[in-house]
Amino acid sequence: AFAVLPELGAKIVSLRDLRIGREWLWTSDRLPLARHPYGASYIERADTGGWDECFPTVAACEYPLEPHLGIPVPDHGDLWPQAWSSRVERRADEIEIVTSCSAIAVPCEFTRSLTLRAGAARLEMRYAVQNNGSDDIAFIWSSHPLLRIEEGMALEFPPTARFNVFSATARTHLPARNDLQWPISLRCDRREIRTDPLPGPDAGVAFKIWSDPLAEGWTRLTANNGSLCMRFDVAVIPQIALWLNAGGWTGIGGAPYYNMGLYPCIGAQDSLAEAVTQYRQYAILRPGETRRWTLALELETHRA
């Protein structure tokens, strides 16, 4: 079962496996769900959990190319502060929720369709972004689900995946900045922290890493009684990013959070400006062009 709030950036607020009673999405107990003005800080006001979409950037930046050069693009992108249009289509064996929104910094229409079929523990997420302007548009996109985690969970990536560090808190010491292989061994206050299995909330670490283009498109998070698996085509979604916050960070003060972000994505993280000028990993939409991609979520169960 899943729940969507079109009026709050089409945020998915629940992804629950009814067979085992497990809610996979993390929800903040400190920040309430609310509308915020365009340009507000996502981290300070809207980091409420659930699943958002980040487009055409993740980190706040200035658009890096003409003719939109210098236009500010806000924290976590254009889409999350807006109310999206929505429609629900019910068919004999499936339900589909279609939501769409116009970006503000760039002339693009962003659409996401969620399809759930009867008897299948699989949510199909189909995306389309159309350039309605008369110039090329550069963008990066990141799915943005924040997941509930527990100490001892297992996280898997394709064995050939290699990662780059985007950020880490002061106490989090990673072994390198690039070419990291999962699982990572890191240090916090001279303590060795393992990431396989996942550490508990007392680890005191938080970091974000993003992958080089992948050869295989999947990742799996496994608990004691079930798994969440994401599958995607690397020809259209080439990368994945990970935010692991094991009691290491909060953007609003107070006790650090304990959650994880698992983000199939297009382009280098997190700034569109850096993706264009530094990493040269981003997508281009020609005038009138529509780019499409699909992400599948599969819920698996097993005996505890």
C-alpha cells in the first residue's frame, strides 16, 4: 500500500508491506507536513521524510548555462514546494496515480505515474520530463526516498559499483573520496564503524556518496522479515546515491536523525552547477524533447 500527497510536491508519505506490517519510509517526528514558499530551505523546513523528487538540481545553485545562466535553483529543486495536478485511473486489475508539475527555474513539465497491480508487491514508477522552451535544458534528477532503518539491516549494490563522496560530517572519516566500494569501513572518534550490516543510531556518522555510471541497475535493503528492492535501466538511470545518517546529523538541531536515503539518479550529485562545470555528468533536453525513465520498487518477504 502507498499514499501520495499531490498538494505537497506529490510526496509519497507511506510505502507499507501489508503482509508483514512494515513501513519502509521514514517520517520526521519534529517537522510537520506543510506547504512552504518557493525558495525555502528544504532541510530546515521540509525534511519531513517520505519520497520527494529533486529536479533540476538537488543542492541549491545557480543555473550554469545560457540562456538561464545565473537563475537561482532552490534547495532540493523546483518541485517539492508546489501543488501538483493529479488524476487517479482505476482499471480492473490495477490503479494508477498520475501527478505532474511545471518547473519554475526552467520551462519543463515533470510527470510521475505510479502503478500498482492487484496481487503484486511491485510499484512501477514511470517518469517523463518535457522541455517546453526554445533552448536546451540541462538537468540532474534524483529520487529522494528517506527510509526507516534498523541496526543489522543489509544493504546491497552491484559488486562493480564504485562511489564518490559528496559530503560527510566532521566526525565521519571515510577511507577515500573516490573509487569507494560497498561495504565501506569508516571511523568515528577513533572507532571503526561497519556498514555491513548497517550500524545503529549510536554510530554517530552521516555521509552521502554517489556512484559512477553503473553496469547493473539495482539495489536492495533487507530487514529480518523482508526486503525493498529497486530496479532500473542504467541506460536511462545511470547512477545511484546513498545518504546514511546513523545518528550523525540533523539540519534543525536536537538529536540527530536515524534514517537512510537510497536515490537512483541521473547525473552527478548534488549541484547541477557542479555536475555541468566540474563532473560533466548531467542530462540535456532539446527543445520539445521528452525524456522518459522507469523505476520499479519490489517488496519481498521472508521468515524472520
